[in-house]
Amino acid sequence: MLRVSPGQDCGCFGGSSEPITRWHLLVDIAGLAVGIAATIWPQPSVVDEVTGQGAEGVLLVGLSLVLAWLGYLLMTALPALGTLRAKVANR
């Protein structure tokens, strides 16, 4: 999509229209790498991890949510920031 139709909506976020960027590609490759690693080296289920760790399990869930939010920002806010930065630099 990057080569054929740059600026095309990625479709990642439902109703939110975000153009496809290189950041999307990097996040997708990172997700692929995590998926392959999880297949090669299986881990206990998330429920087992959270319940087995007590308060640290709650921290694990909270940090996982923060990481997901940062991934969302990486694919939405960072490209928008780059566009604004280019506009300011061209003034």
C-alpha cells in the first residue's frame, strides 16, 4: 500500500481515517516478530500470569494497556506531528 497508493486509509482504527505510513509497516513487522517468537517459545496464558503475580499482575495489565496506547500514538499522532513540522519548516 505504501508504494501503490500512498496516503490511502490504513483501516486499522475503524472510523478514524489514518493514512498508511512507514510507522505502520514497522509496527506490523514488530507484531509479526512477537508472534513468531511466541510460537517458537510459548509462554503461560495471560490469565495465569496475572493471577499468579498478584499486585504485579495488575501492573502488567496496566503497562500492557499503556504500550498499546503508545503503539496507537505511533501510528496516528507521530505522522501528524511530522506533517505539521514540515509545514512549519516551509514557512
